[in-house]
Amino acid sequence: MVMKQIRSYLIAKSYDYAMYSTEKRCLQSWRKELLAQAGGDLLEIGAGTGVNLPHYPDKVKQITLSEPDGQMRRRLQRKTDHFQQKQLSITPWGVDTIEMPDASFDTIVSTLVLCSVPNLKTSLSEIQRLLKPEGILIFLEHVISDHPTTRIWQHRIEPIWGFCAGNCHLTRDTAAAIRATGLQIEQLIEAPMVGTPAFVQRTIRGIARKAVPLAGAV
């Protein structure tokens, strides 16, 4: 327990600093482009230190930020003090324990989060449950490499990497998992995350939509 608390504190304290260069070189522009498509009632899972907050457009009515890590949540709270012009709340929910009714959100946002959830399939099923019909998942995630040698190393170092990096997995095929949940990917862009090691460079980003139920479907 003590080791987990120390690791949580160190990750939260160093996260923004560690990601600063990559944010400037690519992530910031990717976030701005993606989040311009957000609207309505919005849930951000794993909101971390709040790096997405400056990019939410005015058409977002209400923002719910879920962050299960207490250390991250404290930093997030300090950042939200500057965004009181929006209806905004912070919760300690994990992505598989969102205490909201079905079809609660128009937009759900996941940026560099689905790599670290305990169970990817369960988390995506919960996202689908929470989305309104025609609601969208906005995602930005690093995924398993398409280079055979890099993929081998990802499998080898994943256990120690996950321990050091907050349960981050290197070998998830997140696009396939999104499709398997039944969400329809409408936009998918692949690009390397600049300034990071090869084993976390491959990223995908885009939009997946929840289909409208067919008339008469149970």
C-alpha cells in the first residue's frame, strides 16, 4: 500500500513535466483538433492533471471529470479553479464504475487512458452504455506497434513498464477493441508520438459513434 501511494505521488508530480516536450511537439495540437468536435454533456475518463480543459469548446454544456487517483485529482482540482465559466464537476470514479444512468453523455473523452484501465473490454462496454444514441467517443491512445521487433520488446518490458507507469499496457490493439464493443469508428488517424521511446510511439486518434438502436429492437 505504501509503495502504491509513493508511486502515485511520483507519477502525479512528474507527469506534466515528463510530457511537456511531447505536448508541445504534437499532443497539444492533436487535442485541440479532436476536442473541437466535443459537445453537449461530456464525461472525461482518467482526466489526470486536466490537460484537456483548455481545448473544450463552448458547445460543451457540462463537464464531468472522472479521476480515480487521489494525487492526480488534487492537481486536477487546482487546474479547474481557472475554468469556472463551465458547469464542471470532479469525481473519483474509475472508468468501469461510473455511477450514472445509461445514455447520460453526448461525448466521452479518453486521451492516453485506455492503455491503463484494468480491463479494456469492460471499460469500453461501460463507455458504450453511458453514451447517448449517436453520442461520440473521442480517443487518443498509444497502441501496440506494427513493427515486429518493437512488438517483441513491448511484450518483454510491459510488466516492469506497467509497474512504473501506472498500469500502462504497451500491447493493446485499442481500435480493434473499440470496434468489437459495437462503436462505429468514423475517423481514425495514426501517427507517431514525437519525442517518446519507440515502444510508445504508435498512436491512434479519432471519433467512434454509438449507433441509434433499430426501431423495435429489444
